[in-house]
Amino acid sequence: MLDYLKKNNYNPPTDPSDGAYQYAFATKKSAFDYWQDHPEIAANFNTFMAGKRASRPSWAEWWPVETEILATQELDQDGFLLVDVGGGRGHDVQIFQRKFPGRGKLAVEDLPAVIADIKDLNEEIIRVKHNFFQPQPVIGIYSLKAPTS
């Protein structure tokens, strides 16, 4: 990081294809695109995210799901209730399923390499290989969380 900052006179990056990540990995690709070619790095990232998530309760444990979703949501013709966009290995959607079973179809969406890396997820949860920067293929209530510290 210091080498990158020094090279750029300590100015923040202005080009998404020329930042500290690109400098460190000698690429012009975004992290997500780079990981497509390096699944071992994506697997490490997903393990990190799973561990980070495990240290705090799922939103389904504290948010008023019954009144805000289940009492008001009408399922579309495909019956999807919840789509966890960028959901990694599906931990949050699986917690949702355990807490609110049989309420509608559930899906976890992530990049193909992430979905392929899922080892332990209830088979009823639909796995969707998808780049969330592209138009959404599944209609439902979306869960998209930004990691917090």
C-alpha cells in the first residue's frame, strides 16, 4: 500500500482499474474479475467473510421479519421470497430458512466460483451463479449486506 501511495504522490485513486489492488496484483482487473481467474484467492476471501459473519447475529435474528416481510410479501409466480445477493456460501439465507421454514423459495446469488465453492448448504436453497453488477434474474426480496467492522 505504501509503495502504491508513494508512486501516486499520496493521492487517492481516480480510476477503478488503477488502484492499490491492481498495483499489488499487477492487473487492471477488479478484485471480483481477478478472482474469477484465481479461485484460490476467492476461496480465502469467502472463508474470511464466513468467519466475520459468524461473529455476529444474522439480521434474521433481530430484524422484524414477521411484520416487515412475511405479513406483507406476496410471492411472485415463481414463489421466491428471499434472494441473498452476493450471499457467499449462503450462511445468512440458511439461518433465515431455519428460523422461517416453508415460507417461500430462497436463493443465494454470487459469482460462479463462489457458488461452486459451497460445500454445506441445504439443498432446498437455490444456488444462482450471477454477477450482481448485471441485471437481476431472480425476483424476490433482496438481501445485500455490506461488511461492517
